[in-house]
Amino acid sequence: MFKRKQKVVDERIEKESNKLSAKMYALMLILTNACLIYKIVKGLPFYLYALEIIVELTMILYFLVKESKSGILFMNKKDEAIQTLHEGVLAKAFNIAFNIVVDGEFLLMFGLLIWAREYFFWCLSYLVIWVPAALIITVLSIKRGWFVWGSKKKEQEGTKAFGKRVIVGSLLYGCIMGVFFMIITGEFAVKYLVMMPVMAAMWGIPFYIIMLLMVKWGEKQADKKVEEVEHGCEE
């Protein structure tokens, strides 16, 4: 009974999450297109807006191909089942595009540091594309009680797994920052090697604590919603 109830809850969260991500698809497409047009008007080199073109093509082509395969491309989206499929496609397209723009921004940053440092400032333009969507999804996910472990067992397993990923990510971040400063200064020095674990700790520890606090907050919101539903049923 608990597993069946949990499955229903998970399906509801997934459905509502896809609905939100579908809206973020439209937001990201608009912001990406705005950045692309602005950079073209400014007469910037092609490599400074190639990522926008890749992101837009990915979002549009994925949407067209998946909806065509599902047979819902030209169908009326008022039907609930079709609407659910439609939102699922948009959500997946958004997630793919989000990863592309974040990873692409990172790669471009190092490329510009090495070959075209005078354009490095333009790396910040990609924050305009993905940060608004990331903030909206994070805030609403916590507020609506989607950001949860699900059970004590999942919490224990999830906390351990998350901790390991944070350690790996933190060490990677520390190494990247060390290399970053080496490229900027054009020298290899011991101080940058010492800086790597320090930078890893400065990023990893706060991130780990903040994420756990966010999950705790999300679980409280989820408990409130469950209490509201149960109270409504009793009435």
C-alpha cells in the first residue's frame, strides 16, 4: 500500500515538474534567441554565439522529432493525456539544452582564456540564459514540496551518494580553478597547487550544507501539503 501510494506521489511530482520545465523551455528559448540576436547585431565573432545556435537547434529539433514520433505534433493539446506527453517532451528538451549551455559555457571560458582573452567577458552572457530557469525551478520545487528524499532509507542512501558526488565535484572544481589561475598568470607555481584543495573545500562544504538544508525545507513543505490533503479528506 505504501509503495503504491509512493508511486502515485512520484508520478504526480514528475507530472507537475514536467509542466514547470515545459514553461522553462519557452523561457530558455526566448532568452537564447535574445542573446543570439544581440551578439549578431554587435558584430561579434561566430564562436561567441555558436553555442546559442546549437542550443536553439537542439531544443527545436528534439521537440519536432519526439512529437512526430509520438504522433502528437499537430494534435490538439487540450486532451489531458496528450498534454502530459507534450509537456514531457518539452521538459526533456529543456533539460538537454540546459546541460548543453552550462557545459558549453564552461568549455568556451577556457577556450577564450587561451585564444581570445579579450572576449572572456562574454562568457557571462550565458548566465542570462540558464540562471533564471534554474532559480525558478529550485524555488518552486522547494515551495511545492518536490525536493524530497521520499523515505528514511532513501535519505540515508541519498546523503551518502550525494556526499561522494560533492567530494568529487569539489576536487574537480579546485583543480579547474588552479588551472584557471595558471592560465591567467601564465606561470606554474606551488601556491596554485596548494590553492586547489582550499578552493575545493570553500565550494564543496557550503554547497553540501545548503543542499541538505534545501531538502529539509522541501520535506517540510511536502509534509504540509500531505496534512492539507488529509485534512481536506476528513472534512
